[in-house]
Amino acid sequence: MHRFVLLLALGVIAPGAGSAQQLTSRRPVATYSIVARDAETGEIGVAVQSHWFSVGAIVPWAEAGVGAVATQSFVEPSYGPLGLELMRMGRGAPDALRALVSTDANESVRQVAMVDADGAVAVHTGSRAIQAAGHHLGDGYSTQANMMENATVWDAMARAYESSDGDLAERLLSALEAAQEAGGDIRGRQSAALIVVSGEPTGTPWIDRRFDLRIEDHPTPVAELRRLVTLQRAYLKLNEGDEWVTRGELERAMEAYSVAMGLVPDEATNGEAPFWVGVTLAASGRTPEALPYLHRAYAQDPNWAELLVRLPAADLLPSAQLAEELAETMRGGSPRD
């Protein structure tokens, strides 16, 4: 056990001991957030919106197979890594939160929620959190908010989460949108973040994090977050298509690519999606099918044609001649005989 975490769990030291507490205990990060575990997939997530710059840097924390934490109000960021460490060591969310709150001299100004990999949830709203402040503890999730325009926000989030369809990311977004519709932060809005991790760790954290998105400063951060979630879905399908290509399953790859390009217009990826689909088809000897995709990429940026001629050297196209012919066609000419 890490010595610091052991001392903290035993109550020898408290969260925020040292300079971090001095820096963060004076300014409240007025926030609404949700932590949740999807019972069907095991995915764990946390989402947040605030009238505070770069809220994603300090409020949301999550780790595959461990849990998620939202730490806010007069925010103490150390609740995030310490909460995850305690849950990683086998403590459930209620026990982990209890251990941290009980050793925090400033617990009355904290608002913290945790969910563990088994779906156990715990939440704490300190008595001195700025009103309107409160939380809703549900089955496998918790919604919490402080400095809200009114006291309906956290219950509105809970209703939206429970009634929405789709995967965990979609349900988290629905909760954030419901919070804003109910009034949201009394000061307005500025930043947002969403993290979704897999239920079981693969040993590769970059794969475990299905969504890890932050809006640092935006007039409508939740709307922008939804746009990025959709874009991330497209890239996940592109990655899936690439995996099928490596397995020699080109038709299944094309199915995944088709889904990806149906999620977002070409301009959303600046031609990235149609370009690589075209390259995949051309490299597989399906040049006539490749050309419409390459033309779509070229319409977004003519430099895609220049990039194409560089691909044979990286073994991404079978020959320089093919690359030159495809590039010439993209530019509006005719391929050489």
C-alpha cells in the first residue's frame, strides 16, 4: 500500500494536506456532475459542467475496473486520485469516501461522489456548500450540484439519466443537458468534461478510455461536448474498421467505415475519414470504389493528393505508380495508362 494513502486511510493525515488545500479551498468550483456505472456493459463514467475554466482538469476522475470520482464545490482535487487508489486497493466507494471525508478538516465545504466497479455509490454534500446544493443517490449512479440557480437540478439530472436510451456516454450527456434545462449554474456556463472507461482493464489505458473529452472554455460547453462525443464515436468506428483490415476482413471493415462516415460529415474530420477509407480500398485492389472517397477528401483539402503519393514509401499503397495515378485523378486529371 502506498504510504501516503495508508496514512490517509488511517486518519493520520487529511486530504489536501499542504499547498493544494491552500490553493483550492478559497474558490468554489460551482458544478453539476454525475458519476455512474452501466450495469449491462460495466462501463464507468463521470461527466461535469461548470462556470469555471477547464473543469475537466480537477473534477472528474476515472479508471477502468476501479471506479469514478467527481470532486467539486470548494474543490479538493486529491479526492480524485486518493479515492481511486482506495478503490483500487479493494475498498468500495462508500468506504473510500468515508475514509477521505472523515479525515478532511474542511469536509463541510466539499461535494464529492464516487462509484466503484461493482456499482456501489457514495456521495457527500457538505453543510457549507453554496446553495442551491444537493445530490440524488440512485441505483449505480449519483448526481450532485452546488451553486445552482435552483434546487431542482440534481433531481432533473437523475430523471434524465434513468429515462434516456443509449450507451453510458449518451446517458451522461442527457443528464448534463437536463441540468442546464433546469437552470444550471447560477453564474452561467464555461467548461465541461466527460470520461467513460471500460469495466474491465485491458492493461492498455488508452484503449480502456473510450471517451476522455474536455471543453475548456466555450459559450455552450455541453453542446460542444456532445459534438465531440459524436466525433469520437466516428473515430472509434474508424479504428474498428482498421482492426478488421488487419484481420483481412475487408467487408466488415467497410461496414465499420460506413457507420463512421454516417455519423459525421466529411468536413468534421477535414477529409480524414474518407481519405483513409479510399486508401484502404485502393491498397486492396478496389480502385474504382476508392476514387469517390478520395475525391471527397480532396474536396476538403487538396493536400490529401500530395499525401497520397508519399504513402508507398510507408507500405500503405502497393506502388508509386498507383499513388501517382490516384493523386492525378483526385486533382481532376485522368489516370495514365
